Amino acid sequence: MRALVAKIAMLLGVLCVTASSAIADPPAGRVTSVRFGGEGQATRIVIESDTPLQYHVFLLASGANRVVVDLPRVRWSIGGLTTESGSGAGAGVVAGYRYAHNTATTSRLVLDLSRPATVVREFVLVGKDKDEPHRIVIDLDPATPQAFADAATGDMGGPQPVAHQVSRKPLVVIDPGHGGKDPGAISRGGVKEKEITLGVALQLRDALVATGRYDVALTRSTDVFIELEDRVTKARNLGADLFIALHADAGGKPATRGASVYTLSPDGEKRIDGVSQQHDWILDVEVDSTRPDEVNQILRDLVQRETKNQSARFALILADALGGSGWPTLENTHRRKSLYVLLSPDTPAALLEMGFLTNDEDVTALQSESRRRTLVTAVSHAIDSYFDSQTMMVAGR
């Protein structure tokens, strides 16, 4: 959506964006891997990214021994799964690592040490072609506590902004409905909606990652409860290019079965401004205080209109893909409703009701991993078609 916003503003001749420090920078690149190697206690850390990144490494001794790597704001996409923060196991002198966004303009990788160590070498390897990652390499050797303390200079500032940008993968955020204390719909046999949505979400995540075309994030990957507004906020904070919520329906007639796809209704569109103000959902076009309020409102309206159009475009593609796959669907598969998770003003979104837990055939299909593969394949193909059409539209402008 950021590219769309920029194009709209340029067409109006008013784009002069100067982001305030409170607005997050767009990602300078994506970190795709943090790896460890070496012999004995000597440890090599390799940070892989899809674009060259400026970095700043320093030692920190405040209660625990740590090595800190500051980066410009990046998209954390370890193994293709995009998150705002995460952690992993280390090796050698590194007990484990943690990563997150540090400020609106920086991200940080923290290496927790199992024993004192110092940086004995650091260098950068630039990828030879677009398929080869760029690497930051840091070598650590064990050291005495005094040597570590002498080298621990503390935070001396972060990296400078990186001008080099590359085309990034689209980010798809999958939202498994319900979770934790909220089971959602429950079948006659006790099958809970929250279990179905999470199972399909994990299958869809794996299918999308396997294509190599996308970064993928889940609003939840375990049985936890997440507020509706937090699901939308997470997708916006990550910079989602598409948001798809997964649910299973319930009805008063056991014979009713089949999937349906929802986008935001006109009543829902009227809620956007109020909810955006309540949760400080600021659009990129609103960060320039030098523009007249009337111009910013025009830009906001254009962004929301385009978001609505793209949501509808994806919903129609998804409805066709489901029908063509043989997965049962309701008549008038694409429907509209005032659903909270569809309220983001700048993220194309759709909610997929995968079937009815009040229908025995749908329950059987939704419980079967092999039967669900038909559903997941259809959704994955729809996402491919949607982004293919986006590429063709941009190329045609």
C-alpha cells in the first residue's frame, strides 16, 4: 500500500513526505536468517539479508554479557515467517539470541553470551546476484571477564539510514479466528472453531512459505486469546500487503454448508475513522503536517477507496478459486459485513468462513488434513492470482 500512497500523492502534486520520529520507517530490507558456526569456543555469527545493511555492533555488560547489533529498521523474516520480535537458540559462546524493532527507525539483534567473549573480526559479504543473500559476519572469541568489561563500551549509537532498497516480497498476514478462552463455534461432536482455524492457518502458512514468493506472519500460532483490535494493529505494524482472517461458521439449519468470503460493508466503512482515531492508526499520507488538512483528507479517502477496491478484488478471486477447486461454497460467495478485523483503512483484507461447524460434512472436511489441502491450495492460488494482478496493474500505469 505504501507504493500506492506515494503514487496517489504524486498525482496530486503534493507529495513532500517528512516522517516524524514517531512514525516507523519503511523496512530497509529483510533479515532472513541468523546462523552460527565455528570450531570449539570460537563462534561465527552470520546475519543474512536481502539487501546490504549498515550496522553497529557493541558489547554490553549490564547484569549479563551481551553482544548487540543495531540495524536500520528491517523486516524480521526468519525462515520466511515475519514477526515483530522473536528469539532462537545460539551456539558456541552464544547461549541464544533475541530480535525486535528498537525504535521507529532502528531494529536490534541481541546475542546473550554463555561466557565473556569479544569481537575479534567483523566484515560484510555482498551477494553476487539477486538470489544470493548479503551477509554481516561477526566472529567472537572467549575472553576473560576483565577483557570483556574493557571492551564493553555500551551503546554508541545506531547505524545510519540505508539508501539502497530492493523489491521486497509481499507480506501476507493470516489471522486464525478466536483462541484461548474464546473457542468460537462448536460442533455437535465438540470440534472447536479455534482449533480448526489454527490448523488451517498453519497449513496455509507452510504452503505460502514453500512458494518462496511471500513473507508470512500469523496473528497467533498457538491457542491464545487476542483482542480483535490487536489483530488488526499487528498486521498494520508489520506493514501487511494482505490480511486474511480464517473462521468457521455456524447456522440454524444443519443442511447449510459451504465457504463464504467477507469484505467490509458500507456500515463498516463508516466505523473506520472512529476506530482509527481510537487506536492511532495513522496512514502514511497523514505524516506531513505541512500539507493542508483538506489535502490530507483527500489522500486518506483515496487510500481507503483503493483499499476497499483491492479487498473486493481479492475476495472475488478467492471465491472463484474456491468454487473451481471443488470446495463447497455458499451461493453469492462474496458477502459484506461490518466486521472489526476488516476495518484497517490501508490494508486489503478479507474474512474467509471456511464452512459450517453445524454441518457434519463440513466438519469432517475441516478436520481432515488431506481434505483441507484442497482448501489451502485454493487460497494459496488465489493469493498468487491477486498479487499477479497487482503486478500487472502497476506495470500498466
